[in-house]
Amino acid sequence: MRARRILAIVFIFVLLCPAVAHADEPYSNYNYDFWGTPIPAPAAYVPSRIIDGRALDIDNFNKPSDLFTGPDNRLYVADSGNSRIVVINENWELDRIIDGFDKNGVRDTFRNPQGLFVTPTGEIYVADTDNSRIVHLDPDGKFIREIGPPVSDIIPADFKYYPTALVVDKANRIYIVAQGVNQGLIELDHNGDFVGYTGASKVKINLIDYTWKMIATDEQRERMVLFVPTEYNNIDIDNDGFLYVTTGTIALEDIDYAIRTRSKDDRYAPVRKLNPTGTDVLRRNGYFPPVGDVSFRSRGYAEAGHSQLYDVCVEDSGIYSVLDKKKGRIFTYDTDGNLLYVFGGIGNRLGNFRDPVALDIINDQFVVLDFNMAQITVFEPTEYGRLVKEAVELHLNGKYDESAARWEQVLKYNANCELAYIGMGKAYLRKDDFRNAMKYFKLGNKRDYYSKAFDLYRQEVIGDNFGLVVAGLVVLYIGSRVLKRIRVRKKAGLKAMGKVEA
Amino acid sequence: MEVLQSLRYSLYLIFHPFDGFWDLKHEKKGNLKTAMLIVAMVCVTFILRRQLTGFILNEVKLRELNIIVEILSVALPFFLWCVANWCLTTLMDGEGSFKDIVITSAYALIPLILINLPLIAFSNVITLEEAAFYRFFDILAIVWAGVLLFLGTSVVHQYSLTKTFLTCICIVIGMGLIIFIALLFFSLLQQMFSFFYTIYKEVALRL
């Protein structure tokens, strides 16, 4: 009786206790399953702070359009509207402002610089957009050189040069994204001389358009829309010198088609990884190609429509993230093209954006620049996000067992994480535990790996029971012979009986 | 007993279609009961196939089985074929009655059952590399049934092969027409219903 009373009191206390309060991100956290259904997932990244002019104790940013993580975890911001570069140190305090430089004794300034790049040694390259030039500064912000519009026979004389983004590789070659250029990236050598265009995407020829064009007259042909390749809008470079580019000009039907057919074709790909010859080498082995959202409600809803990729950033491990300008989401993919996590959204609260334009990673934290709100949002990983990332990175480094241990923990947070099941399955496969490998690959909907595990399992079963299999076959054979003979005899007997009756 | 015998006869029929279909009609080897049983078996086969095909070759959501949809997806095309077939062949001097058509068409589906059932078991013991065999038999079943359907139509109506071929094309077009008219009918019905409903509402609110 007494025990019961105590129990009752405990129950009352439990009921009276408020639910555990937790910070709620102003966006939905989800991932796509094998069938493309968005499945809720734990938050991988949560907003931690906002950096704007006031936080740095300077004039507010004005239409900032790019940011870049330099050495020593300094953050370089291209504050385009104020024509200056703001450098922020790793404690999120102002390091310095570069609003001009001394060019051969003459004071010079930027005009609407929209892109910048900082080399590992700290040299700064600024795409000084309205001045139609690239400005090269040393780590202290002193002028080294400027690189004007590219000169070549293949560039028309009336070409207006507005560089908006750039990267510099280890050999000091410069790759530039410029407004209105659809031949790909502009490649300059270490002297700043024009080498050529690189990374132009193949044009997809539509059979119907092609036939029309064949029967059209010259005048009609001129009035037709030109078949133009896609135009790039942003660029990043990884440690091995591969260029990551994004484009927002792929036709929505093509993206739909790519999602529907789980296409690996780079022609429908809004994010590409270019090797030194300009060919796309991005692996697209996930359930869906990396295009951002793969399932969306039809038009008319606030969150409807396709993603519009606007920036990309690559981490040292090869994990890359893309920024969806339209819906304010960040999608992170591993090197195989599996979607790891999604976060961010459009809105007015901490962790939302109005017009996100640039994305980079600094010390495991994402920084997203908002053009419209003129501020930077910093996101830090949660335990879940960190586990997923570590699991992927450990796997890439060949530490499979540790990776599997991380995946196991991930599953405790998120039992719907198909990627974690696949990771566990791979670990079991390596340990020759085929049955468990099959079980996990099935949970992860990974058919090719399941097939591999099943093949080995089948070999094992047949190998173990080889004697039994042979014996079974022999018994079957003899049995069928005996049965046949019995049947023949019966028939003969019946015939004989029939004759007697007749 | 009659049904069992008739089913056994179908095994002979699929290997000897000309004789088989002839006797099916003229020697009364087939009957409607068996035909319905075969159609039901095809439905069951397809449901089993959807649910039990090995994981490697099966990409459907197993949890989302709608048995009515599955049954209709077999039965509806079948009866549509029969109806379109009958509509056309009565106009084109076909000798088969509607019953004959149903029986013939049902018997032509036997290969779908015979091949698909073992194939379900087979799909559970193969890997992706061996999937080509699976696909081969999968297609074989359809082609075989298609050829039987064609020959059955030819025999039951006593058509020449060219005439049968043209008729088959017309039947397929006819099936499309029937679907179109049915959709039109339902859409009109719906509009009529909503029209009268609005009148009713208008009157009811004014009174």
C-alpha cells in the first residue's frame, strides 16, 4: 500500500515536470530515403551566432557577396557595396579592413568587388568586378599586381569583363567565373595571360530542336534561341586542385529528369567537379544526383520548386556542401554523392536567410553570407552532425572499424539513417560476416552491395553444404528414374488388363 | 474435376497453340470457370511477384501494397482487351462469341503464371550479375503470352494472320478509346452532379 502511494506521488511529480526545453531550429531537418521521401532527421548544424557590422564595431556591410576562409582561420568578406574587404579573425573579431591599396605610388580602390580568393600563404586575389580586373595583394594587403581583361583572338572586342568569382591553384593558374560567359571558366596562367576557356559543359541537343533547325531558313535560324551551354555562378578548389563549380541555368525539366532516372550524367548536374582538363569527374553514386532538394510540392506553396544552387565549398576530406539560394538550404554530400544532411531555410529568425549568396567552412563551422540582411550566420555542428561527418571521414581514411562504430552511434540518434546502415554493412562485409552485411545493406536499401554480400554468402553456403547438394542431386536423379520405370510398368499392366477385358 | 482437367489441357495448349485453341473452342476443352480461375491466378502471381521478388531486383515499397490496385491492374486490362476484341470482331466477321474470347484470352495468359512463379524463387538466389537471366525469362513470359493472345485471336475468329495483326492493332486503339470515353463519362457525371448540387444549395439557401 505504502509502495503504491509512493509510486503515485512519483507519477504526479513526473506529470508536473515540464517537458525538457530544447532549442528549436527555425528550419526543418530531414534527409531523403531511397524513394525520395523526405524523412525527418536530427539537426546536424545549429546556428550559433550572427556577425554583422555592429558585432565587429564597423559600418554595416552593404550588399556583401562573397566570403572566404583564409589561413589561420581568418574570414575574408567581400563587402561589395562598401567596396572593401573585411577580415575577421578566429575569435570573430575585426582583424582589419582593406579598402584600398597603394598602386605604384597612387592610391587605388575597389569598385564593387564580388569575389575573392586567399591562397594558403595568405595572398589575396580580389575579383574587382566593376573595375574589370583581378587585384593581387600580398598577405599584408600591399599591391602586387593587377590582371585586366583577358586578351585573345577568340574573345570579341566588345566583350564586357565582369569577374565575379575566382580561384587560384597551386601552380598559380587563375580560374575565373565572369558574368555572361557561357563558354566555361576563364583560365589564366601564372603571368595572368589568357590560356583558354575550360570546363564548358557539353550542350545537350534536343532532337526536335535539331530537326527544326535543319529545315529552317537562315533568317529563321538567326532568330532562334541559341543553344548555349550552362553558365557557372561560383567556384571552389580542393586540395588536389579539382575545381568545384555550380550553375543555376539548368532547365528544370532536365533536373526533374535527372532526379527521376537517378541520372549520373553531368549535363543535368548543377554542381560539377572538374579535373585539370575541364572534364566533370564528380561521383554521383547516391540515391539521387546532387541537385539539392529531390522532392518538392508543386507550385503555389512557399517552399515549392527546385533548388537553385549558388555556391559550393569543399572540405579537406572531399565532403562538399552546396548552397541553395532559393530556399536557403545547405546540402552536404560525401565524396560518393550521398546526401549527409540538410539545414538552413528562408525566414527572419536566427539560422534563416533572406538571400544567401556565399558559403564556406571554418574550423568545422559553416559560415553563410546573406546579401540582403548584410550579415554572416555561423552554424556549428551538433553531436549528430559531428558523428556523421567523422564516420564518413574515417571511412575515407581507411579506418573502417572506427567508422562503423561512429555509424552505430549515428543510428542511436537516427534510426532512419540509411547511410549509417550502409556503413555498418560495409564493416560487416569486411569482417566476412555476410549475413549481417546483407541485413544492413537491406536496411540501407543498397542493392549493389547487398548483391556482393549475397554472392559471397551464397558461395559460403554452397561450399559448406557441397556434399549435401551433390547427394541431393543424385537422389533426385535416381528417384526420377525409378518413378519413370514404375509408371511404364503400370501403363503396361493397365494395357494388359484392358486387353483381357476386351 | 472439370476445372482440373481443363487446367491440365492448358499445358498442352501453350505448346500447341493452333490445335490447342481450335479444340478449346470446338471440342469444348475450355470453360468459363477455368478461365476466371486463370485470371485470378495471374492476379495472385503478380501480387506474389511484387511482394516476394528478391531484394536485389525489387525496388518497390513493400509496405505500401494496395491489393485492389494490384488486382485491377491485371483484371482491368484483361477485360478491356476482351471487350474491345468483341466490339471489333463482331463488326469484322469474327466467329468467336464473347465467351470464346474471354476463354481464349485467359488461356493465353498461362505462360505468365508458369514462368513468373519459378522466377520469383529464382530471383531470391541470384546476384546482380545474373540479373540478365531473370530479365530474359521475364521478357520471354510476356512475349510468349503475347504470341498466344495473337494466335488465339486468329484461331477463335478464323482470321488470316495479316487480318489478325491489323485487328490486334485496332483492339489496342479501341482499348484506348474505351478508356477515353469512360474518363469523359465520369468527368461529365461529376460535372452534372456538381451542377445539380449547386442548384440544390442555391435553392436551399434562398428558401
